[in-house]
Amino acid sequence: MYRIIKSVPKSLFGKGSFNQMGDILDEMRKDKDSYFVFLVDDYFKEKPLSDRIPLKGGDYIIWVNVDDEPKTSLVDKISDQIKESQSHMASAVIGIGGGSTMDYAKAVSVMLTNEGSSTLYQGLNLAKVPAVYHIGVPTLSGTGAEVSMTAVLTGPVKKLGIKGEFTPFDLIIMDPELIKDCPKNQRFFTGMDSYIHNVESMDGINRNSISDSYAIQSQNLCREVFLNANLTREEADEKMMVSSYFGGLSIGHSEVGVCHALSYGLSYVLGLHHGIANCIAFNNLEDVYGEHVREFHKMVELHEIDLPMHISKEFTKEQVEKMAVTAFGLDHMWRHAFGLEWQKHVTTERIIEWYNLM
Ligand code: NAD
Ligand code: ZN
């Protein structure tokens, strides 16, 4: 079964490219009523970047808090707020932030043109109407959310993306300067998302020549960033941004696997962010991803990362069971990792064993 991938049609890459955004938007201001909505991670509220956002006329900023991973409830609230405050549609939605903000921007732009709650669109190709034009400006690198065709959301019953041809950004602006001040741990956790995407993409039945090609190059870049002590931070940031982009394209053409299934359970039940949840899970998956996990351990050590250990001591029985049910339900990931008969290899008991190692 082959699948059609839609990725981002236009991209702008390079140090300082964020400065071109004003000119790009000016070309899109068709009449005096045109306006843009900026969804910006509230981490930047008091930071110099906020003064560089090219606001004009009726443009406005909505600050987004990403302490929790993106929720359908907040997507609905933001979309309703935009719809109610204006008599006509925004010319574009522009997301500035990490993977969470990328996903909010993608989801809100879909929800501005599609009726009802975003919970109705968690799944594949459920949106009926094309989204409002949307632009992504990543300030963290690793998730690949800037290029993927999904906006991952946690709803009342599931963590599942709004996935489909209307979701990807129309344009992304990748300026490595925007990630330069990210603290060590966050940079590592988000960066490892790319590393793990590549490992999982290349280890499963959905892999193919195109997903492998992106993953191999993405992985080379990731290794340069986290294993080559001779790179300057500036060189590393540029490479990391490309690694994230290629890693996102790789899983688009293939699939994620065991680590992501376990990580979704951790995020859904404990509210852990994707990057750190991935690292906690991957750290304990030597039985599946062997040499890659050993390489991961080396990177943790080299960068002196504070990786949470022995967290399973605090899990309640109910929490572990709920995590296992959540993870078990992600059958497309298990099928990719273990083949069509994955249920012969994976049971909720085995999943609970993995959780208890963490
Ligand atoms: P994030 O967006 O959740 O942000 C993590 C933290 O870093 C937040 O506190 C944020 O305010 C802060 N931050 C953002 N930019 C910063 C900067 N330049 N410097 C310092 N701090 C900064 O982190 P993430 O790892 O980029 O994204 C994780 C999210 O991405 C999860 O919600 C996950 O579900 C999603 N995701 C989506 C896809 C996709 O294909 N759509 C793929 C992987 C992950
Ligand atoms: Zn991921």
C-alpha cells in the first residue's frame, strides 16, 4: 500500500532569514483589510524576538502557552477567538515556536475553515475544506513538525494528529539563529526526537529508499551535532535544523516505532513533553534498538544531560495500565516495528515490562 505524502511547498532557510518575513507578508497584503494572526510561544513574550515580529495594520499576536502539549480544547478556543473577533478571514496564520506551537498553528489554520470541534478531525484526511494559508517558523529543532502533515493534539479521549493534505505549512522560514539560545537539556531532548525518528523510520516494514535516504542524512547531521565536539554552536544549530527537516520527511514516508508508542503513553497519562518522554523510553529500549540506544547513552553522557531515571518507582498500577492501553492502541507503530503479525510479539504485559524499566 503506497501513500501520498504532502510536504511543505515553500521554504526559506538560512541565518537571518527571519528578517525577510516582513517583505514576504507585505506581498500578501492584498487590500487594506488584510491582516495576519501570529501564534507565538509565550516563552518569547519578554524576549527580543517579540520586537522583531513584523506587525502592521490589523495584525495581532496570540501568545500560546505550551507548558502542556497541544490540546484540542485550546485549539478550539483560539480558533473561536479569531473567528469571533473578525468579520473576514485572516490572510495567514503564522506560528513561531517549538513543535507544540507548530502544531497549534497548523491545527488552528485547519479549524478556521472547518466547522465544529478539532476533536472531529483527529485522524487521517477528515478535514473537508482547505486551511487558511499558514507559515511556520521553528524556534526548536528536532520534531520535524515544521514539515510534517500532522498536527499532534491531545483530546479528551486520545492523543492523535489532525493529519492530511491541508495540515502542512504553505511556507516555512528556518532561521538557525532562532534556536541559538535554547538551554542544553531542551535542545538535547528535542534534538533526540530527530535521532529517534531516524532510527525508527529505518527499522520497520514501512521503510523504503526515500525514507532511508532522508533518515541517513538526517542521522549523519544529528551525529555531527551531538558527537562532534569540534563544531561551533552556530554550525551545530544550522545542521540540527536540517536534521529535523529531513527526519520529519523520513517518518512522513515511513513510520515511527516502539519508542514513540511508549512515549505517547507517557505523555498522555503523565503529561510529559514529547522530547523528554522519548528520551526516557529510548534509554530503556536496548532490546529493540541495540547499538542506537548505546550511541544515545554516549550522547547523554557527553552532553551531561539530566535524564530522569527510575521514574517507574512513582507510577501507580492504574497509570501503568492506562499507559499500556494507550501505547497498545497505536497499532500502526507496532505494525511498522514488528510486522503485520505484531500482536505475536507485543502484548500489554510486555509493554508494562518496558514501562517498569523506566
Ligand atoms: P515544545 O514546542 O513543546 O517546547 C518545549 C519548551 O521549549 C517550551 O517550554 C517552550 O516554551 C520552549 N522553547 C521554545 N523555543 C525555545 C527556544 N528557542 N529557546 C528556549 N526555549 C524554547 O518542544 P518541541 O520538542 O519542539 O515540541 C514537542 C511537541 O511537538 C509535542 O507537542 C509533540 O507532540 C509535537 N510533535 C509534533 C510532530 C508533528 O509531526 N507534528 C512531530 C514530533 C513532535
Ligand atoms: Zn517524535
